[in-house]
Amino acid sequence: MNGRDAAKYFVHGIAFSFLFFILVVAWAFILIFLVAIGFFIGFIIGLGLLFLIVGGLNAFITSLLWFKVKTGFWDLLLHGVALFFILLIASVFIQFLPNLVLPGVATAVVTFLIAAFIDGLIAQRVARWWEGEYETGVSKEVEAEWRDKEL
């Protein structure tokens, strides 16, 4: 891994953390509304929305920084489920436990910065499972040249 990749992992993690925080706040209000309307069904729909948001957000960021990611409904849903639970487990060890042992602003800042890098790494690796295939096309110029040479 070179410095450029490390920076991209960090940017991926920071962007994901920042956008995810904003979306979770909005999602919380939607979940409260859905649960109020239909308790169990609303909760299931709310979780489904969360997983779609997580998968879509990571697919978007990964497409900007790394590679194309499949964005079908089931792809995003499964992508979100996998990423959510893997990041949840990682966050317990990277952020929650250190902040529990050494509470304070300094610990929170240091663990956030470390977690941003690791979250970016995890998010990119999980997105690799849904990496889209690039279409291999031949440019019109090359195609015309082949026709001229009767290849």
C-alpha cells in the first residue's frame, strides 16, 4: 500500500462516517414514523431502508474513489447488511472499548481518526464483493480500421 492508497482509505472512511451520520439522523426520524404507524412492519422497513442507505452510500463513495460497484436493489441491500455488521463489530473494538477504558476527548479524537482509516479499508474491501464489470468496448476508430484491413 502506498501513501496515495492510504489517503484514499482515509478519505473513504471520513466521507462514509460523515455522510452516514447525517443519513442516520434522518433515518431515525423516518424509523420513528414507520414504527408509530406499524410497529413490527415499520421496524423491518426502517432496517431495510438503513441497509439500502449504507449500501448505496458505500457504492457511491467507492465508485468515486476506487471502482464501479453494482447498484441493483438486492446488491445494495446485501452490501448494506454486510457492511453494517462488519463495521459494527470493528467499531466496538476500535472506538467503543478504548473510549470505555480511557474516556475523554483525546481518546475520542484519536480513535475516530484511526477508525476513519480502518472503516475506509473495510468499506472498500466489502464493496469489492459487489464490484461491477466494465464493458469492454472497441472504439469506433479501431473498428473502422479493422474493417479497412478486413480483420
